Amino acid sequence: MHASRFKRLSVLSFALLAFSALLNPALAGRDGDKDKDDDDDKSVFITVFAPGKGDVAGIESTAFLVDLALQFDGDLASTGVTPELTGSGVLQNAGPFPGTFSFGANKDHFPGLVVLLSSTVSGPGRNLSNLFNINTVTNRDENGTEIWSTWIVGARNAFGKVGENTPSRLFVAVVEGEAPDAVLDMDGNGVFNKKDLRLMGYKVISNTPKVDFVVNGF
């Protein structure tokens, strides 16, 4: 019974994503991001642990997780990252690792990180990296530095809608220097991606993973 329910849910979530790709260019296969990663000077490799492809994540459009590991070729100083533990309300700028908490680039703790969700109600180009709760150093050795960044989404109706399942696409990148507070749709195709970052004048120094999933509104 459980396996049958899970199978039906999986089929439904993938059908939702496929249908939405026809209507929403931000989820379409022709996303204009086909300029291959091998023409970049990559010094960062990003792994997305959550959400997974096709996941139906969260409760009532909130409480879903974005969990990243980022392997830098260089030392800690080259990452620009400093430890952070933050959140909304009383959690913001509180010890032991205080940080700000808002839309935009994480200028004080992870300046190069770009994180987008296509379902962001206030605009799919808004950089969400300064909403991450945790930035920490998980490994340092002769091969480089690993950074772990985690965000548990606390705001309802900000990236989905209560009572509905909302298809979304996660996009992650690291740029050289300080990332923008928002990515502009420079080529006017309705998609926000690496190509737009380049057209804005940013050098992308990582792979650019994309994950299609569903924000659970129930």
C-alpha cells in the first residue's frame, strides 16, 4: 500500500514538472544554459544534496531544505567564506557565528554564492544566498577546502503556495568576487542562469547544477 502511494506520488510530481515546463520558460529544457561548463576556468565543484530531482519537499510551502557542499581547489582564504549560523528574528546576528538574514548576496560570509529558485514569488532572479542559515568548513586538506551551506526555508507562500504543489527549479553557482543581489534576464528568454551572469559581466568559477522539484503546499 505504501509503495503504491509512493509510486503514484512520484508519477504525479514528475507529471507536474513536465506540464509546468511547457508553461513556464524558467523550467523549460531550452533554458539557454547549454554553453558547456568546460569553457569555464572552474575552481569550485558544487554538489546538491537537497532537494533531489523530482522531490515533493516541505510542508504547506515551507520547511523544505536546500543543502549544498562546495569543494574549492584553494585554501580557506580563497573561498571568501567565514562561519555563519543565522536565521530570522532573534536568530539574526546572534552568537556564536552571527550573520545577516535577507534576500540578496551573502556579502559578509559567502560573497560569491548565487542561489535561485524559479518559484520565488518576489522574482525568480533574486539571489537567495543570504537566507542560508549555516555556512561552515567541513574539510581542509591538500586537495582544497570544502564548504557546507544549508538553508531550511521558513517563510510560507514565498516560494510556493499553501494548498498547491508548485514546481520549482533550483540553480546554484559561484562567481568570482561578490555575487549580485539579483540576476537579470539579460537575454530576455525568461530564464535566469549562467548565461545571464556572464552577460552581466560575472565570471562563473563553478559548475552550475540545476534541480527540478516541487514545493509541497500541503
